[in-house]
Amino acid sequence: MLAQLLAAPSPLRTRRGIDLDFPLLAGCLALLGLGLVMITSASSEVAAALSGNPLYHMIRHLIYLAIGLGAGVLTMLIPMSLWQRFGGTLLLLAFVLLILVLLPGIGREVNGAKRWIGFGMFNVQPSELAKLFTVMFIAGYLVRRQAEVREKLTGFLKPLLVLGPIAMLLLAEPDFGATVVLVGASIAMLFLGGVNLWRFIPLAGVVLAAGVLVMTSQAYRLERLTNFVDPWADQYGAGYQLSQALIAFGRGEWFGVGLGNSIQKQFYLPEAHTDFVFAVLAEELGMVGALVTLGLFVFVSVRALYIGLWAEKAKQFFAAYVAYGLAFLWIGQVLINIGVNVGLLPTKGLTLPFLSYGGSSLVICCVSLALLLRIEWERRTQLGSADVEFSEADFIEEPRGSAEGIGHAR
């Protein structure tokens, strides 16, 4: 199987060598590099106290990064048609993993949430895979049922019957942030797939009512909802994490206190290298550094949306919907994470793409980047277009000897 993928046309094997979308690749690599630097800085004090090695989290992050880049290279070898063919199987796998993580003895509980399955020294977070595989399934559904989606109510309701159980499994972990991101990206995909805008109005009411019910069903969620409005009212209790993050932003001012000089990371700000790494970044690099980072996120997200638009114009509809879905997953996570860091949203555990510490999130981000690079390459080469068919021979360079032989024959 691997030998066949290596021999097949891919952006890693063309007549011009490696043929990738450089702007998107450069933007994501810049975020990955910045993330490595900030995780090293933000985690040094905690790592030294817990393990005796201030570079403990940096070393683990480098391992995750190597795994993610390796998975990305393999992903670029796989044609989008193969992802489309196995969309249902991947969704079933996501269901199985989301169920397994809730079973006693299998799922690993951290801070009251069962979101990880342990494999030796590594943990796998099924919600990250579920988000990716759900995007694949909905993209395939929009292609298969295009007329039904645009003309009939049933075409709109059927994918919701799939989203419902996935959302319930995510809430059972509990992982409210991942649920919001996944449902939001799926609804955006359905809208871009042609669903009438008016059909979303009843859905919006149901989602809003369900959101209120979920937020008020647990005391800690209601506490987060009320305290984020004024964290200083209980700055040493429920508002502690947010108040410490806001102090980090205030200390950073315009140009920051300097890389590695954060005070908040020294056991004042909890989860400084995961959920609140952006606050440490703002403290050390200032508002200028924070705005540049935000600009990078805007750039790669908009570029991903354009890749989807270009694929749709080339009539590569499955690839287009996948690109849209991945872009909205990134946008949703960035908005929620940064919104939480600056106090615009209630505190919620959700990683910042490419930047936060977290193995599963980092690997899936690299895979998502590889998928977008593959989609952009297939669009430019018209591979997988509805109007153009190519074989592998069209992408293989002829040996120089044969060309010279033809020249001598003439």
C-alpha cells in the first residue's frame, strides 16, 4: 500500500520536485516555530519543578512535532478520492474512539474530564480525530446528496442526526469547547453546500436552548459563565485564572517584557503552556507580538478558505468542502482560545492551533495542513476534477535516455 502511494502522483513527487503552496506552508511553519519557542519559555518553570528538567515539555513537544510532520508527509501522498471513499469508515472509527474514552479503565481522567486514551507515555485525544473525520464525512455527504441538500429539508436534517450523537459523546467527556467548534464548522459547511439560510433559524434556536441547558446544568460551568464578566470579584477563586491572564496582557504593554522574562508563568497562571500560552506570548512579546501572531492565524485561515474556493471553481467539490471545514475548525479554535485569554468568553479548555502544547492537537493540525496542501496541488493539476481525468503516467517524467534516442532517430 505504501509503495503504491509513493509511486502515485503527489505534491512531493512532480516534474518540478516538491510542489507545495508556499504561502500557506510558510504561515503554518511560522506558527509552529513560534509555538515551539513559546512552549519552551512558558513551561520551563513548571517543568523544572515537576520533572527536574526545564526542557521536559519542549522535548515532548519536539517529539509530537516530528510525529505530526511525519503524519503530514504521509497524508500528502493520499489522494482526496481515497479520503472520500472511506469517509463513512472514518466516522465510525471516531464514534468508537469517543465511546472508548468514556469507558472505565480505558479513558484517562485529567482535571475531572475524560478526554484521553493512554498509549504508554503518549495520550490520544479522540475529539481531535472526531473533528477531522466528521468534516470528511459531511464533505462526502454534500457531494453525494447535493440536490437533496439544496432542495429538501431531509437533506439538511440527515447530517444533523450524525452530529447529534457525536456532540452528546463530546459533552459526556465533558468537552464543551470541541463540541461548539465541531458543530459550528459543520453548520458552516452545510451553508456553503447550498442549504437555505432560513432552515438554520429553527436550528439556531435549538442550539441556543441546548447551550443554555448545558451551561446551567453543572455548577462549575455556571460559575465560569458568571465570573468571566468580572473576574476581579473573586480573583483568588473562580476568577483566578482569567485575572492572572489579564495581568499578563497588562504587563506586556506594547513590546513585552522580553522572551523568557514572563512573571505569570512562574506558577501564577495555570496551564500557561497549553490553554493560556497566548497570554504568556502577549506578556513576553507585547501587543505587537500578539497582533502579529493573530495576523498569522488570519492569513492561514483565509488562505485555507481560498483553497476551498479554488477547488470548488475547479469542480473538485469534496476537496472544496474539506478545505472549508478545516478552515472553520481553525477559525473556531482561534476565536475561542483567544477570546478566553482576553476575557471575552468564559474559561474553556481548548488549544490554540499550532501554538499550544498538546500532542493530538498538534498532529491533527499538521495533518490538516497536509490535506490543504494536497487539495491545492490537486486543484492546480486538475487531478480529481469532474471534467478532467489523468493517469499516473501523465505525472511521471520520461527518462532522458529515451528522449535522446528519439532525437538521434530523427
